[in-house]
Amino acid sequence: MKCRICGAPAFVKLAAHNTTFCAEHFDAFFLRQVRRTIERFGMLEPDRPVVVAVSGGKDSLAVTHALSRLGYPVEALHIDLGIATGGFSAASLEITEKFCRQNGIVLHLYSLEEEFGRGVEALERGRRPFRSRSICSLCGMTKRHIMNEVALARGAAAVATGHNLDDMATALLANVLRWDGFYLAKTLPVLASEHGFARKVKPLALLSEEEILAYCRLHGIARVEGRCPFARDAKFLRYKALLNDIEQHSPGTKRAFYEGYLGYASLFRDHRQGRSGAPRPCGVCGLPTSSEVCTFCRLWRGAAPAAKPEEG
Amino acid sequence: MKCRICGAPAFVKLAAHNTTFCAEHFDAFFLRQVRRTIERFGMLEPDRPVVVAVSGGKDSLAVTHALSRLGYPVEALHIDLGIATGGFSAASLEITEKFCRQNGIVLHLYSLEEEFGRGVEALERGRRPFRSRSICSLCGMTKRHIMNEVALARGAAAVATGHNLDDMATALLANVLRWDGFYLAKTLPVLASEHGFARKVKPLALLSEEEILAYCRLHGIARVEGRCPFARDAKFLRYKALLNDIEQHSPGTKRAFYEGYLGYASLFRDHRQGRSGAPRPCGVCGLPTSSEVCTFCRLWRGAAPAAKPEEG
């Protein structure tokens, strides 16, 4: 196998693109794809910081690495979630710190234990009969809140996450199997800033897991080994495997599926409106919420909404 | 396991409906589902004949049986395709004739060999390097043409086919993976009569393969064993298997997927228009076509379009 561009020995074969690259030309290909995705969807601004949510996994490290090389003022945000099982959070923090040090990237650390005396695992275990599903939803809410808070505080153009094509296509499949118009309107590479939320961008939305793994291998990017012990629900993993099965038989299906959707996403926009009322500022933190006090402040800060004047 | 309605020993368990029925109450359930589908989509008219395309497979026999019991003036149409391999067409004809005789159903026979001296297999083998895929597309075109011709000649309200929920959901999955707006506009239980085409209806569109098999078992409906030797493409079968895998883990997914789509199908309607120009009558048979002479007449009747007055 030889590089399609220069004929040098191949570093990677990309079935979805029906092509083969040497290390150098794969690197150029990868950066070009990221740059094009950013430009096509108007994701970033050259002179405003972009806060990248860095978990220590391959996707978030790769997107940080690539954005930095493309010259964006990248600031990494690592949230220490306090997942003690398997030493997951400690390992994630170590990897992230080392990566940022080696690559000269500003790192903001947000430790739930330091801020609130305990992490998601301890909070969840204390809350109710323990279920790993509810820790995932607590964790997701917590991360979204902190990303918003930090991005707004830093005056960032956007929060970037490492979501890749496999993630997007899998979420899309799940949403389309339920024809959930609300989510079908927003399985997008960019979610505009609105109601005081920071803009959310996914610069790797058109790059596959396989391509990201190759990029990490090429640049010696070490990532956290293993998955979160409370990792995502089985349905999501099953849908991902199904798409991989289709992809194997028909390379390029995942990308065509997601690209095709992008041409239709606006059809679902009307269905998104009116799902919940316009948010108002949380009485405690000021970030947008649909209730008087946001879930984050209720759970982490123990803030209670004021008693309603009348009831019943 | 007991019947949910009467407590008698169960005949069938339907995971998608989270229920169990005895033979009698399953039968009532099945007929009710067919009747509701017909009414919901305005498929048929009580006093006009409905031509049912009967291949001899479980779906077409079940739909004929159910429509007849519901009191519709059913006329079966069997097309003898002339597939000699494995004696497939001969077996299909025999099953169909026996079924119609036993159930007192009018049967129209259309034999390609009698009409044109050869069937699809012979025509295809004589045409070009033989490929089983092209016989499928020839066969599909041929059947659609004859169904139209016979339905129009009989003044039928519609042509009914045995397509079931699994067929519809699988076709929908294939169409949505490509976001093919043209087909996404018409993966429907009813296609209205237009441009001189007969209306096409699928009264079993919301009943699963499993339910149809149980109905055949209940009524002792014998069907053709085995599949057509040139059966459908591997991709379709793979998608069907994937949906079954999802269904097994989350019973009801197939139906929710298809029902959800029905709420959105109209969004794709605009994309359907303008795909091809308005059809005109075929110069030979008079049925609608996009060219001067329809494909059916060109292939089966050897009719050639008139030479163009100028070329090149």
C-alpha cells in the first residue's frame, strides 16, 4: 500500500474515502478536514479564545491538538468529576495535565471536590438508590453547566468538544429511530449561542473515530486507557456497533448519513421551537434555566427555589 | 402464558405490544389492525374491487385472506414470472391457485410466457451478461406495470400488496441512511392514484412479519417454501437483520420508527416534486411513462421509440 499523493509507504488506509496516505499526507488531510469543518459552519473566530472541553480521551485531546496547530487561541478546560471507581478521574487528570504541559496549552482545572466537597460519584451515591444511568445524566448536566460558565467567563467564541462522526451518526440514528424532532433539529456540528448559553462547536464532527485514532497514533498522543466505569448506555453502544457493521459493508455510509442529514436538518427546526419556554436566569448563578434555580445549583450548591406563594 | 383478554392459554406473545393472545383474540386483534390501517389511510372503497397482487408468499396470502374476511371485493392477481430455477414460479402458481380455490377468491392469472413467449429469467439471460441484481429490477418493473394495467382494466379502487411493517421499516432505514428525499416522501402505506397510475395500498404496513406468520399459522395458510432464487439484495436483508436486532433489545422500535416517520413524511413532499417531468402516455400501451415508449413495452413487446428527427 502506497500513499495516494506521493507514493511513499502508506501510514493509513481510509476505506470511507477510498484512499491511502503516508504519515505526512494523512496529517495534512486531517488538518484540512478540521479547518474546512470550522470554516463551513462558521465555528470559531481567529482572535477570540475557544474553550475546549478536555476529558483526556482521544477525541478531546485530538481536537485540542489540531485547533492549537491551526492557530486558534485554545484554552483547555478539564473538569475533575471525582469518579473514584477504577481511579478514572485521577488518571484522566494526569493525562490531561501532561498533554497540556507538553503542548504548551493553557489549562483551566475545575474540580468538583474542591468546589463542592464531593464529585459526581459521591453525590449520586448519597442521593438515592444508585443507578449508573442516573450518574451519566448528572455528569452530563454538570459538564454542560461548567463548560458554559467557564466559556462565558473567558469571553470565548465557543466551547469546543471532541464529538466525532461516529458520535454524531450514532446520535442521529437514535434520534431518527424515534423521529424526535426536537433532537433532529440539533444533531448539528454547531449550536448557536442563544439565551445566554455559549456557542457549542464540534470541529471533528466529520472525522471518524478511525481517523482520530490514526491522528493520535501519528502524534504520539497518549490518552486515558479504558472507559468511564459508568460509561454510556448500552443502546448507544449497540447503535454504534450497528453503524460500524453497515460501514464495513458499505464504506462511507456513516459520513453520507450524517452529511445527508445536514441538508435536511432545517426541516426539523420548527419542531424544536416551543418545546420549553424561553429560559430565564438562574436565581443563584445567573446562567439560563427553565426554572427558578437551575439543576446545577440545586444539586451542587444545595440551593432551593423560594417557596411558591400559593399552592394547591 | 395466558391471553390478556380472556385468560385462555396463549397462542402468541407479541413483545412489541407487550401482550399475549389466545388464538381467537389474536385473530380479532389482527383483523382490527388491518381494518384500522385501511380506515386511517382511506385505502379502499367498500363497493369497488381491490386487486391484490398475490405472489404465493405469506404476506400476500395473509392480506388477501384478511381483506376478503373484512368484506372487500377482492380479486387476486398472480403474475407467473417464469422463474424456472428451483421450480420457483411453478410452485408459486400452484400455492396461489389452491389458496384462491379454497377461499373462493377470484384469481386473474397473468403469464409472461403465455403473453410474450418467455419469462423474466429467460428474458434476462438473453439480454446481457447475467446478473441477479438486474433480474430483480426487471422483475419489479414488470410486476408494477402489470398490476397497474390489470387494476385499471378492472376499475379497481386500488392495487393492494402484502408489504409488512418489517418491509416498510427496512425501506425507511435504507432511505434515511441516504436521506433520499424522493423516496422519503413515499415510503407510505398509500400512494395516491396519479398520472393514470392505480392507487397503491399496503394494508399490512403496520403489522410485523411475526404477526403475519402467526396469522398464517392460525388459519392454516400454506405458503411457498423458500425464497425467490434471485432474492433481494444483500443490503436490504442486512438492514432488516439490524432492525430485528434493535427490536429484540427494544421491542416496539420498528413500529415506533415507522409511525414516527408517518408524522414527518409530508416534510419530504417538496423534495419529491420535480424529480422527473410529468409522465405522458406510452405510445404502445397508453400507461404513463417518462419516455415515448415505456420500458415494459420496449422489453416485452420489443417496441422501439420512433427515430428522433435530428440527432447529433
